[in-house]
Amino acid sequence: MTVEARERTGTLAGRRFVVTGGSRGIGAAVVRLAVAEGADVVFGYQRNADAARELCQEVTKAHPDRICTALPVEVSDQEDVAEFIEGALGALGSIDVLVNNAGISRSSAFTGTPRGEWDELVETNLGGLFNLTQPLVRPMVERGAGAVINLSSVAGLHGSAMQAGYSTTKAGVIGFTKALSKEISGFGVTVNAVAPGLIETDMTAVIPAEYQELVRARIPSGRFGTPRDVAHTVCFLASDRARYITGQVIEIAGGLVL
Ligand SMILES: NC(=O)c1ccc[n+]([C@@H]2O[C@H](COP(=O)([O-])OP(=O)(O)OC[C@H]3O[C@@H](n4cnc5c(N)ncnc54)[C@H](OP(=O)(O)O)[C@@H]3O)[C@@H](O)[C@H]2O)c1
């Protein structure tokens, strides 16, 4: 399919995706939507092999002509990521789109935050960004085409109380996105971030019900987002329709400002 045809239809036909954290939540929605729009996908998971296998079965049943493969990876471990990338290249040949989605959140008053919690957030949310992006953008730059989409958060834009460590890493994702876009957009590789508000996933399910109600009341759209709400923007940023968008942070938060 030509670039013009892909642009006209907004399709992801022929695009080869790597998505981290694809077994659940937002990552799983990106996997489902990208394959439905014509992409081939390799996604990573950390521990949930059953959920990853079930997602592959579901997606492959719906789109038997597409590749959907799950591989385990610890994103904070550079050697493990190198092995994951080797597996992804084996399945897909080369990679057009990287979605840096895997991430963790932790909540504690900063005055009582153990240093280990801070380090875990940095190693996962920022270490993972380095480990995946560096080896995968090199060939994109050489080929002169590609897209990187990073998961930030409204916490990174506005700061979230009781989440200094998480907010710091998600602000770091934004700095990285803007800097890298300046470095490589001239080679045809776009780099963007999305900043979701509160999305219905396991990550937000742990928020006490009372606090969930308080936040919901402050969301102009009147509801938490769905993983699919985020996946639509991620897939748009991966498509030819978005090829002149780079270095941007798109909020997907139903109007919520923390
Ligand atoms: N949910 C929200 O409201 C929200 C808001 C703003 C931003 N975000 C961001 O969006 C992204 C996805 O969030 P989510 O809510 O979908 O998360 P989630 O439901 O908790 O799922 C996290 C995913 O990341 C994987 N993962 C976690 N730690 C990993 C590690 N060290 N190495 C490899 N994979 C790892 C998990 O794998 P397993 O299934 O194997 O554990 C899972 O697939 C995160 O970066 C998060 O910060 C979320």
C-alpha cells in the first residue's frame, strides 16, 4: 500500500509495532487496535504470561493474517531487553513503531518514601525508555522512517500529590520525548508522548474508592478514560496522518487538570 493510500485511510497496514507492557491495560488496548488497523505486533510483558497468551490467541483469532507475538521482558534490564529485541526482530524483520508503554506507579508521601521505591520507579519508567529506544531508533534513523510513542501522564505535566517519584519519571518522559524529537525528526522519525489522566486499568484500580469519587467529580468529561481512549491517539501518532507531528505531548484526560 502506498503512503498516500495509508494516509487517506489512516490505516496501519504493514506497520510493524513493538509495544512494551502489552499484556494488560493501555498496552493491551494498543495491541488490539493496532492489529485491527492492519499492523503486525510484538508485545512485551513482565510476569503475566497467561494474560499475554490469551491476548495473542484473541487477536490472532480475529486477524489470522496478522502477526501478534508476546515475549517476556524486564524493561529495566538492558541485557533482557536486548534479547527481547532480538526476538521481536526475528518475528517482524524490522520495527517501524515503538510504543514505550510499560510502567509502574507508586504512591507515598515524599517525606516517607524509601530510596528503593524511587530507584525502582526510575529504573523501570526511565531505564526502560533508554533500554528500548536506543537500539530501536538507530535502524529507524538509518532507514529514514519510524515513530516512537512514549507513555507519560498528567502526573508528569502537572505533578500528582503523594506521587513525587512517579511524577518525576513521567516528567522525565516528556523531556526525553522533546529532546529526542529535536535530534532525530530530521531523519524522518517522529517522537511523541501521550499523557493520560485517570484510565480504568489495574494501575488505577488500587486507588481507594473514596478518592476515585473525588477525582471523578473533577473530570469535566465525568468519567475515567478507557484504555481504548488512549490507544486511539497512540495509533493515530503511529500512522502516516501524524507524520508532521513530533515532539508533542497529547493529554488524554477528559479535561482533567490535576
Ligand atoms: N492507568 C492510568 O490511569 C495511567 C495514567 C497515566 C499514565 N499511565 C501510564 O500508561 C502506561 C500503562 O499503564 P497501565 O495503567 O495500562 O498499567 P498496568 O495496567 O499496570 O499494566 C502495566 C503493564 O506493564 C508491564 N510491566 C510493568 N512493569 C514492567 C517491567 N518492569 N518490565 C516489563 N513490563 C512491565 C506489565 O506486565 P505484566 O502484565 O506482566 O505485569 C503490564 O503489561 C504506564 O506507563 C503508566 O504509567 C497510566
